[in-house]
Amino acid sequence: MHQQNILFDLDGTLTDPREGITRSIQYALAKLGIDEPDLTKLEHFIGPPLLQAFQQFYGFDEAKAWDALNFYRERFKVSGLYENLVFDGIGALLGDLQGQGRTLYIATAKPWIYAREIARHFDFAKHFKVIYGSELDGTRTNKVELIRHLLDEERLDPAQTLMIGDRKHDLIGAHSNGLQAVAVGYGFGSFEELTAQAPAYHVASVSELHQAFLRPQ
């Protein structure tokens, strides 16, 4: 993995946001009269754009999906974004990548205003040149568009840029923009979901990801 520029997904790749996202989804559904006591049944919301996820998983039309998303944000921006855990070993990995002279970015479908606060609060913002995310109006929630925007803004060579993520959206976004991709198996995408996108690399743990970057190129 020789690339100079490394793009990281956020949820399921750098952090485990399970509690904050599922509790905020649960809150939004309750506001709409839907009771879902089992948080594990809401984990499929982690990764894809939430507006589309509400439409897909609950059959909401676009207007109702926006209502759900706005209720979600009521809770998430106050408490949900702090109900989060940085995966063990991420700090050491990011530090070593910087030590190798690589340039690091975050590319997340989450609104950048939340992503930057999470990175600040959990003290890993310092490792990244820029944190890219979507806008609150839904612009650039699609990973293909987001990665293209990042490449254009930073004037990066796709051949020298690597995307790391845990869901198919990360891999599709990378491949559509000419990037190699690393699929991480410790996040929220299944083995089948990830292998179907033929990533250049597939690692099972943060430790394995770290070791891959330490091997001679």
C-alpha cells in the first residue's frame, strides 16, 4: 500500500458509533409513532446515507424521510455523536502513517459539521489534513460524489490515493474514481458485501491494517 494520500471512512472504520446512531434512529422512529426496542435491528443504518436508509428500510417517502432525519439530528447533535468509541489501535496507526509522510483525510457520508466535532472530541482530528463530509441538505452523501469532490479540491492523483472503509459505499466510491480500496472487516459491512466489490485489500482488524502499512513497499 504505497499511496501517498490515505482517505478514511469514519463510522465503522475509525470509530464504533453503534450506540449513538442506533439510539438516535430509535428516537426518530418513536417521534413518528414507530416503537423499535431492539437497537441491534437498527445497525443497518450505520454506513449508508440516512435519508435513503429511512426510505429503504421503512418505506418512507422523501418528505417523511426528511422528517425522520431531522428528528434523528435533534438527538444526535446533542448526545449521539459523543456515544462513540475509537477502535483500539487507531491512534497508533494514524501516528505511524503521518510518520511515514503520508497525507490523511476523512471522507464520510456523515455531515462534516458532525464529523469534525467527533474528531475533535476524540482527539484524532490532529492527524488529518482535512475532514470531508456531506452537507446538511444532503449534498455529497453519495460516496462517489464525495470522493470526487475531495480529489478535485485537494488536487490529488487517484493513483496515489487509497480509500479505507467498511461498507460497499466506500469501495464503490473509490473504484468509481480510480482509487484502490481497502475493505476493513471489523466494521459494519459483511464479508459478502465487501468481497462483492473486489477491494484491492481486505483486512480483519485494525492491527492487520497497521501491519500492512508497515511492510516494505
